[in-house]
Amino acid sequence: MKKRIAVLASGSGSNAENIANYFSNHELIEVSLFISNKKDAFIHRRAEKLNIPCYYFPTKQFNETDDVSGLLKKERIDLIVLAGFLLKIPENMLRAFPDAIINIHPALLPKFGGKGMYGDHVHRAVVAAGEEQSGITVHYVNENYDEGKIIFQATCEILPGDTPEDVARKVHALEYKHFPCVIEKVLNA
Ligand code: GAR
């Protein structure tokens, strides 16, 4: 039986789509469902196009009930992948899926992580700090934002004059290139 992934995303979901495409004809792994905490997020449109079920859970239900863990258990999910998912994972879900939740962060942790550090906020902070490189970090999820064990990092150069948008483009390119392969390795580990 194939190993089953759930991808959680709060916004555009371009990583979710890239991951789904990567595994679409895979012999051993499939993307079984998406989850979003935003009703109008673009990921719902991507899901329709990809023919992947996309479940919406309002933040309160996500944080304060076992509904999401219940769905993930019922769907026999092996790995939960956070790809631009902005809520903290509640204790009950961490307990229900030990070592089975990973996140991608758009910078080189432990720098530029923590609460409020997501998406363009990260790229603006990186440019403002005069960093000469940025990149991606894939890590296991624990009870603190961006602090779980690091699985993989890749870097890109920041050139003089690069804007946060330039950095975002470079980081997204790294995400598309590496994240699916890292997921594959985690599942085969
Ligand atoms: C990605 O760059 C991801 O690394 C970042 O949000 C973006 C989502 O883009 N995640 C975080 O900032 C988490 N702290 P996408 O919706 O197009 O995949």
C-alpha cells in the first residue's frame, strides 16, 4: 500500500501543487489530501484542478478540537507536510503524529524563524539584515515555531540590490527543486 501524505497550506499552495505533481505517478507515495485553515485560499482552486480533496478547518476548530487529527487518522496519513501553513500545530496533533510532521521554512534556521516570521516577512527581514545568503530549511515540527530537528537545508546567494521579491523567487525555486525529494527521503527513512 502507498504511503499517504497530507499537505497543509494557508495561502497560495504553490508548494502543495508542486509536491502533488511530483508524486502523481509515484509507485510508493501519494498526496492524499490538502488541508487549509483559510476558506478562500488559492490552494482550494489548485486542489480542484489536481482532483485532490481539500478540507477547510477554521482556526478555532483546528486549534481546539481533535477533528483534524481524527480526519488524518481516518485517512491513514503517514506524513503531514506543512507548506506555507501558518498556524502552530496543537499538542494533540503532535502527540497523535510523533515524528510525522515536517515544515518548510523560507530561510536558514535558526536565523529568521519564530512567531510572525513567514513568507515575505522573512525575505524582508533577511534583506534588511544585509545577509549574503538565504535559503530553505526543512525540519520536524515540535511545540515551538521553527525549532524542531533540522532535516535539510539549501542556500541561495543574495546579490547587492536584491529586493525581498528577488529573494522570494530564489527561495521558491529551491523549495520546488528540493522539498519533494526531501519528503521522499523522509518517507523512505
Ligand atoms: C513558502 O515559501 C514557505 O516556505 C513559506 O510560505 C511560502 C508558501 O508559499 N512558509 C513559511 O513562511 C512558514 N513559516 P506557497 O503557498 O506558494 O507554497
